[in-house]
Amino acid sequence: QVQLVESGGGLVQPGGSLRLSCAASGTIPGATVMGWFRQTPGKQRELVATVTSGGTTDYGNSVQGRFTVSRNNAKNTLDLQMDNLKPEDTGVYYCKIQRKVTPTMLVWGQGIQVTVSS
């Protein structure tokens, strides 16, 4: 069974940087999409960034140009480099892996807190 563990969150000042990492354990099939999503109180979980097993990336509008997602298929890891952080980036960040073709799969990590504040 696949499990995801996030690391790297914490408190950072506006304009600063953080790097999140997600480590996947278990047997990872091909044709998957891994990504980062975030959630703040009272809001729905929103897309931050995703990357396919082939390397195609997608970003949420609010992080475009500031965040960079990267994936290492050999190590089953997913990273998110976050630069020029803003207070509105504060939230719980979740790692996700999904496979939409048979056999399908959807797994979420437990989430990690990122707080941007002076």
C-alpha cells in the first residue's frame, strides 16, 4: 500500500523561501500524477502544483512564477520549492498521488503546516 509523508514545513517571513518534500513508500505504478494541494480554514482544498510521471507540470494561478514542483521517479519523491512567499500562502499543504487508469489509485499525505508571517 502506498503511503506519503510530507516534510519541510514551518514558519517563514514574507518574501522568504521554503522547500517541501514528499516521500512515497510502497509500490508506485506508472502513469501517475503527483501534486501539492493546500487548504486554509473555511476554504476548499486548492491546487498548488502537479507533475505527471512524464514530467508535465501544472500550477495554480496564485503560485505561478513563484513555486517550482519537481519529481524524482527513481526515488519516488516530490518536492515543492516555494519562493517569494506571501501571507496568503499560509495553510496546510498536502501531497497527493493519483492514477486515473485501471488500476486506479488515490492517496493523500497527512499534511504539513506552512505559515508565512512576520
